[in-house]
Amino acid sequence: MAMRSDASGRVRRFSAAERLVHRATGYLMLACLLSAACLYIGPLALLVGRRHLMVTVHEWSGISLPLPFLLGLLSAEFRADLRRLNRFAVYDREWLRAVRRRWASPEARPAGKFNAGQKLYAGWIAGAVLVMMFTGLLMWFMGLLPFISRTSAIFVHDLVAWAITFVVLGHMRRAFEDPEARLGMRTGYVSRSWAELYHSRWLGEERGEAAAPRPRRRPNGRRRRRAQGTVE
């Protein structure tokens, strides 16, 4: 879809639907994690009390997590960004190589609309949410799959919950370090200079610049001889 700019030259990064999906998912995830903390951390449980209320909040915020995503599929721009998140380009490998070698300069970390780290995060969190929902349902409805013990479901649920907590905290820390990225999620627009510095491939894609053509393989064996017009 064509990139839009406002009068000040800022670039449109996210639609209203995409921002609403992100915000609603974030609120549900926060409610899920906070209610879980009030259930499993002793001092918080004593401070808050009302365990039945916390259980209800936790269950329904968890089961509702996919709803913003499913509603977002009605938006063409949201679906377009999902396709971007599901595709790894050559420059994404360069981004990961730069991170592994601790090269911090933006020039060493080329990125499209989403960098490789954001793509990995999106895929990981989607899979983790599915695991949490599955194990949570097993704990909620104990007779759903009798051959899986409730103890096993609790162990996996708690383990993945801790992993999600650390990953989400890391995501929030990175967001707080980048005010322009937060502005883009809050208003939908970012400065062109920021986009050119950190997401230059995205601007190129939106302008419709053609990628460098891949070198074609020369036919070999029988195919080469046929291409040259010889008959075997």
C-alpha cells in the first residue's frame, strides 16, 4: 500500500486498526500477567486478596488475548504487516549477524518495516500465547484431555509464563529506549529521518524501488545443449 506523508514530512507507519490491535493486546497481556502475579507471588496475594476475582480476571484476559488479532484481520493494512512479519529477507540475516557481532550502527543493521528482532519476537509471542491458552484450558477444564495430567499442564504454563514475562519486559525496555517508535505506535506517524536511518529498506519498498535482480544460473548438461540448439 502506498506510503502517506503529512505536511511536515512525517511518514505514516501504522493505521488506526493496527494501533488498536497493539493497544488492546497489550492491555490484555498486562491484565493477564498482573493477575497471575497476584495469584502466585505470596506478598502480592496477601496485599491484594480477593483470589476469586484475580482468578476470573486471569482466565478471561487470557482467553481473550487472540480477539484483537482476529478482529485486526478485517484490516487490509494489518494483514499486509502480518505478511511482512512472516517473511525473512536477506537483509534480516545481516541484521542478526550485526547483533551477534555487537555492531550497533544503524548502517550495519538494515531493516524493512520491521527488523529481524521484531519478526522473531512476533513469532515467538504468538506461539507462546497459544501454548498458554492450551495449557490454561487444560487447567480450567480438567477433563478436556484426560491423558495429560494437570500437574504437567501447570508446569508448562508456569514455565512459559515466566519466559513471556522476561520477553515482554525486554520488549518494553526497547520501546522506552526509542521515543520515535513509541510515537509511531501512538500517533501512526514517524519522522522520515528516523525511518531512513532504522528502516531504510521499508522506504525503498514503499517507493516501489526494484530489488537488484538475482543472477540467473546458466543451464548445464542437457538443458545447456538444448538452449544452444544442439540435438542429442
